[in-house]
Amino acid sequence: MSEPLPALTEIPADLRSLADYERRAQQHLTPQAWRHIQEGAGREVTLRENRAAFDRIGLLPRAMADLDGSTRIELLGRTHAAPILLAPLAYQGLAHPEAELACARAATALDLGMVASTLASVRIEDIATAARSLGRDLGKEAAPLWFQLYLQPEREHSLQLVRRAEAAGYEAIVLTIDAALKPAGMTLPPGVDAVNLAGMPRPRQTSVPGGRILLGTALTDAAPKWADLAWLRAATTLPILVKGLVLGEDARRTVEEGADGLIVSNHGGRVLDGLPSAIELIQAVAEATAGRVPLLLDGGVRQGTDVVKALALGAKAVLVGRPQMHALAVAGMPGVAHMIHLLRTELEAAMAQLGCPTVDALGPERLVAFGG
């Protein structure tokens, strides 16, 4: 078996889309890492649907519009150059030695936000330091950083993570609620680990014939519950966004329980096969929450027109997941920055072609269902 190619030091001219990065990335990853990044749950119906649902939506332009505008948005008190954030991805060290540090620098360079995972392969403090350092070098603010929290079996360990994020300057907590029962992933290679969980227990459930499988085990006992959201709300003054919602009624209750934002997500099709795509769910969640908090969409975004469709249906911004790993594997920090630039360029082109100079001009009247 041949070794993966090293990351490129220059961006070749044939990398012109996120799809180009995805095609190239396999050459720069081990087979195990590639499979881990790309795979979905079950028969991968939801994984495929995350893309197919976007493709069923068409666009309707306005003619001869004034195009003096921008893609900038305000989100939780910070300005983002575009309604795009880097999603929380575990173990970015699988793709490149600089891992999350490279992504934090790319986000800062392009004036976008980044969400760092509990399962990051470098310390969350070092991610924040990398963003601030590049910001100083460029004479600008660091990227807005949020910390994605997987609740730990013991609340004291979850609280330790929250306090570390607060001390490091993270500006929000993203509580993921849909992955407590996710199947175990790949065996991590040497040098890649969830370093932020050092010294904490990492429970796994292994079933035996005649014994419990999942229900009633320590694993399901530790899955997030409404009381955990209430506890977290009382434990921190940072804004809390809840990630993994799919039902409008749950979204409404989450806002009532004190969430400051919601991320509509099916975890990239990696947890429960058969879930609808986030783009099919976002409008119902928007109607249920009636603009009380910002909504973000996670899952399947691969081009600028996808961002347009999400915003038109009620999202304030989107998160981009797997393309980070593709670009990181291909060309490290420059690759991630270039990937973001491509997506932003496509977004602006789509907005201009639609006659919508600002993101606020995007609404459902700009969309049409293919075949509908």
C-alpha cells in the first residue's frame, strides 16, 4: 500500500471548487482516515440525501437589481465576512500535522468563525492562541471561536472543559446533543488523540449475548437531557447554541430553556440513517422559533448556491464540515483558506446573479422546487 502524498505547498490551478478538493484529498490521506471522513451511518441514505436535497431546489433571479452590498453578517455580537463557519470536526490531525491550528489560522485570515471540537487533536487553548497570533500579525481580530461541547459522564469534567474554553477566550458554547450513541470510529493512529479529554474517563459500551446492548446502560444514561441544558445554562454566561436539532417542537422548547442559537444538523449523516437533510428541516424550525434566536444549518454544504438556499429558507449562516478535512489534507492552512475563498466567491456570484446584494435580500421567493 502506497503512502499518502504530503500536503501541497502551492495551490495548483486545477483546484477550483470544493469538489476538486474532495477528489484530490484521497491521495493525501490513509485509507482508514479517508473512510472515517467520508462514511455515513447505515446504508448512507441520509449522507446521500444531505446533497440530493440541495439539488432539488432551484433558484429564481431578480432582474436588473442594484448590487451594491456584501455578504457580511452580525452573529452573536461579532461581524463575519460571510455567513459561513468552520464546523466542529474531531481529530483534524488525521488530515495534517497542524490540524485545528491550521483551520483557526485560515478562519482568521478570511474573517470567518470556527467551532473547535471537544475531540480536537490539539489543545483548545492552543487553537485560540494560533488564531490570536495570526490576527496580531495581520493587524485584525482573531476569528470568532466557539467551543463545541460533548457532555462528559461526570458534570465536573464537562465544567472543566467549559471553564477552559471561557479562559481561552471562546465566545460561545455549542452543545451537541445528537451524537452520544454514535458508533465507535476508527482506531486512531499514533500521535492523534482527543487531547482535551486527557485524564477523563471515555466510556464505551460493548454488548455481550444476553446482556444489555444500549438501553439502560451507562452510555444511554449519559446522553444529553433537558436537565443538562438547564445545568449548562446556569454554569456559564457565554451564549449557548444547541446542535443536532431536527424537530420544530424541540427547537421551540430549546429556546424556552435558554439557548441563544440553534444548529439544525443530522451530524453529517453519521449517526442515524434515515434522517431528513438539514435543508429540508430548516424552514419548519425557523417557523417554530419565529426569529427568536439565530438558526444555523450544518450538513451537505458544498457550493455557494447551497449557502444561498439555506439562507433563503431561514438560516443565518451555515457550517462547513468535511470540506475542511479535504482542504486540510491537500494543502494545510493555505488549502483551508483557499477552500473558504472559493465558497465565498461562489456565494457572491450566486447572490449577484440572483439580484440579491445582501444576505437579508434572500428569501423563499427566490427558490423553486424542481419537478414541483
